[in-house]
Amino acid sequence: MSSLFPTYQRWEVSAKSGKGTMLIDTNGKEYLDFVGGIAVCNLGHCHPNVVDALTNQAQSLWHVSNLFQIEGQEQAATVLAEQSSGDYVFFCNSGTEANEAAIKLARKFTGKNHIISLANSFHGRTLGSMAATGQAKIHEGYGTMLSSFTYADLNDIESIKEQISQETAAIMIEVVQGEGGVRVMEAEFASQLQELCEQHELLLIVDEVQTGIGRTGKAFGYENLGLSPDIITVAKGLGNGFPVGAMIGKEHLKSAFQPGSHGSTFGGNPLAMAVVNAVLETIFDESFLKQVEEKGNSFQTYLKQSLGELPIVKDIRGLGLLVGIECHEPVADLITKAREQGLLVLPVGPNVIRLLPPLVVTDEELQQAAKILAQVVGSKTAAI
Ligand SMILES: *Cc1c(COP(=O)(O)O)cnc(C)c1O
């Protein structure tokens, strides 16, 4: 009997340790971990740079309030600002909190309430981010949502135009809808979106919680589409497993947040910032990011070669190392079978297998994963 609220349907696996792509359970079984704590462990498990940064910092200082100067926070903010279209950073502890900060900043700066987000989006579980999320199943049972969100359709610019009014403050998007089924934004839609934002003076908020910090082969996913967001949110890969999030905003938004406007007790504490600086130093490196892009391309090629022709497979798509295999049938049993074969992968929606290898994955590991998936998905094809 568990004393936990059953908010997760847990697998029959108890993880004991990890190293790079490999996860080892309490029975000593080894897995290729293509879940990575759901897009969190971008540098794999226990990357030495991150372990060193954390343990060194833990010996000297864990936490002080944001009433103090925090050198590590200044350093991380400088890097995030340099690498993004934004200029100022607010640190918090999770993706949903980063989005709350974004929603609050957009409302405060514009003095308007309405934000357009997209159907099938995912922005988090707190009341504001949940309302921003365009999925009825996330809202179910929680009563009245914050009524200032409406949901347009991905890759349908007309559906956005129809929802713009005098009360619209911002448009909030993901460049790849991770939780929404690995749906990639089209370049043409992205450039039309950017144009619309400029034309109507709307803020463009890009939720990079899943796509940011190198996942797509760029520091931030929006770079693939040539966007220049006013507000960017990150979390997941930012701490490689240490809970931390950030909201990055353009210069002109700075004055909307003053002392007392927003805050977080833990946000950006020295322990978190030591980890973040180690992560950013390792990932925001041109040759590292180039390799991620190449690995992403090879992985999609391997998958298309070994699974592309199977009748059950509908589509293989993604950006960098965020990849989805959409099937014509539910994939729950395939996820379990892959796990039995030593490959950890995630379902998203009923029909999509989502693959999130660490960015440090080797070519051999990508080939091995494609081979296991071909066997597992192929066996189902044979049965129908
Ligand atoms: C995971 C996720 C979130 C929520 O992050 P938490 O840290 O779980 O609050 C928000 N947006 C996107 C795009 C995500 O993938």
C-alpha cells in the first residue's frame, strides 16, 4: 500500500542509479533511458560537470534569500540573456512557475488580460498555466478556469487572427508541442505569427520548457523557426534534474516588474545556480549543439529506415532529439514491451511514442534504440 496520492500511474520499475544514457533498476537491470525524467536529464544521469558543481556548492552555501546579491544568479542570467532574444531573467523552480511569471508579466506590462494559446498545448498544472493549457482533460473537474485564455489551432494562422481583439495581450506557443503529441510548428506559420504580433503589438511568449536548453539542436527551439520572442520560459533541462525554472524577457518589459511585483523564496538559490551554470556551460557550446542537431537527424533516419515501412506506423517526426513515432493504434503495450527489452520510452496521447534521449547519447545507442523499437513495433504489426 502506498501513502501517495495516486496522481501518477507508476511503472513496475524502481530506479537505483544512472550514468549517461543508462539507468539501472533495483534488480540490476540496465535500460537505455530515452525518457530522461521527461526531457529533464539533457546531459544524461550524473554528468560529472553537474555532479561537481552541485557537490562543491553544497559544501559552501545552499540558500540565501533573494534579498542578497547572488553571484551565480547574475552569471546564469547573463548567459541566458546573451543566448536568447531576451535581456532580463527571473528564476523560479519549475516550468509551470516560469509560465506563471510569463503570464503575470504579460498582463502587467500590457494592462490586458486575454492571451491566445493553442489547442493541444501544455503549459503546466498550476491554476494559470493549467488555464493556458489547451486540453480539456487537464481542466476536467477543477471548476471555472481563468477565463482570459482562448485556444487557436497550431499551423492555422486564420484561427489566431479570429481571436485577436483589443483585449489581447499575448500569444503563447510551444515550437514543438511535446505533451501534445510531438507536433512541430511550421516555419510559415511561425513567421506569420511573428508578423501578427508586431502588427497588433502583442507579446510573443514561447514556452521552451521542453524544447529549450539544447533539446532541438539549438540553445532554444524557437531559433529553428527564426522567431524573436518577447518572453521565453525554460525549466526541465535547465537543471538536469535539479528543480529550477526561468522566465526571460525583452528589455522593454523590465519596468513592469518592480520590487514586490513577483517573487519566489527558492527561485535562483546558490545551489540551483551552481547546477544551472554547469549545465549552460556544457550545452551552450557551438560544437555540442551542432552534434545534437546531427544526432537528431541520424536518429530520425535510423527510425525511418527500420520502422518507416511498417503498416502500423503513421508518421515519424520531431526536431533535434525530441522525436515522436505516431502509430495508427494505441501504443501503451509497445511502451511496456520496449521497457522489457531494455528501452525506456514514453507514450504521449494514445498513439504516439515519444523519444527523449539525453543530448549526450551516442550514435551506437541511437541505433540500438531504433533496433529495439523496430522489433517491438514490428511484432505488433505481425499480429494484426
Ligand atoms: C513539462 C512542461 C511544463 C511544466 O513544467 P513543470 O516543471 O512540470 O511545472 C510546461 N510547459 C511545457 C512545454 C512542458 O513540457
